[in-house]
Amino acid sequence: MASQYDRNQPYPIPGYDFDPSVNTGTFPYFFGPYKGWGTITTYVSTTNLSWNGLLASLRHNVGKGLFVSASYTWSHALSDTRGNELFQDNDSTQDIYHPRADYGNADFNVSQVFAFSYVWDLPFLRQTTGIRHVLLGGWKYTGTTTIQSGFSMSPMLSVDQQGLATRPSIVAGTRLEGPKTVNEWFNVDAFTRPAFGFFGNAGNGIITGPHLINFDMGLYKDFRLTERHIIQFRSEFFNIFNHTNFNAVDTTFGDGAFGQIVGAADPRIIEFALRWQF
């Protein structure tokens, strides 16, 4: 994976990750290897990403016009750089002198995913004739169900005088697991600001976001006008049960909404469409 390093990052000094005077306003690059310069960005491809998973799938023609498929994935993605793309440039490395300290759950890590789908050629009124068959016969019913674990999220830092730290620190002896409510998804008391002169020791990807439960369904029918001309009517229902799926958590220590749910996926959406095939 690609990443960006600041090659002029200030050196550590005995007893500290960087000179603590940086926290109080001293120009950080006074302590860098290249005096008189600021940030020196270098693109590197030395970072690592691994994905391991177990996939099980099943497809079966039940008969009587019903076809079903199901799949289950159990996986784990690890990386020492942040980003949702394999070759995404980013400058998320907190300390270039110890880049492996950033190794943890990748941003796109989802431990479990279950998906179930089906297509059913409805048998009702299939044998009718005339207007009843034209309007009521030959409908197809489809659906997709997705149930998955939450994405891995990383704690970030935004406080006054944070120095070079980009992540908070963990309070010793506390649990990250929280009440999983809208106002406190994880235990916010498990985090604290790093001491002056130190990077935060909270690992990447240690917060698990909200899970997803979603049901999509559809109903469609082909109206054959001639041998070559077909009009298809489709009605599609996304998140048909209007289940609330939270998908964003404020993980930045120092924000007023730290630990709170701040976003959700789409509510129920209904679409109708006509498709002319010729």
C-alpha cells in the first residue's frame, strides 16, 4: 500500500517521543533532521495490508420458480496505514520512526457478513388468460437481505497543544466497550490526551462501528408487446422495513460529539420504473 511520510519529522529525545516544547508552540521543525525546512513529504510503498477470510456460499433452485442463494464471510483485514483503497495516498502515519505502531484493523475491516437473496416467479394466476393474465400473471418477486458487523474505526485527536500526536491515549485499566447508544457508542472515558512530548498509544481500528441489517425487495413483470418489444415494470423497495442503520460515529477525542452517533444510512426508499426493450 502507498503512504506519505514526513521525512522532516522531529527526532525523539531521551525520555520523550519528541521535544515537549512542541506542545507549547515551539516550531516543530527546529528539531527535525533538515533545519530550515518544514514538511518534506515522501511517497512510500513500504506499508502492509493483509486480508484473510473464510467464504461459504450456497445456491439452490428450489423448484416451482424459486431460486435462492446465500453467502457468509468471516474475515479480518489488517494494515499499518489508513484508507479504504488499496493504493490510496494518505499521511496517517503518526510516527514515521515507528510505523509498525500503526498496525491494526484496517478501515474496511468487517468481521462477518451474511447475505441472502432470492428470485421467485410467482405462480399465482400464471395459467389464466386474457386481461387477467396480462395484468396479474407472470410477476416476479425478488429480495436481498444483508446482515453484517460494523466497520473498524480509529480514534483521532483534536485538542489544543496536541503537538505531533494524532491519536489519543488509552486510560490504563479501562474497557473500550460502551453502552452502544446514540449518545455514547463506546466508552469515552477510556481515552485521554497524551502527555506533552508523547504520541497517543491508542491503536488504529480498535473501535467497532454499528452493524447493518438491511432488507431490499422488488416486484417486476414483463409485458410483451411484440416479439421484439417488451416493456418491463419494476417496483423496488430499499430498506423496506425502514430499519435505522447507524453508519457514522464521532471518534475524534476533543470534539463535542466524541463517542456519539452522527450519521445513518438511507431510510426506506421506493422506486418505480418502466423499461422498454427493443
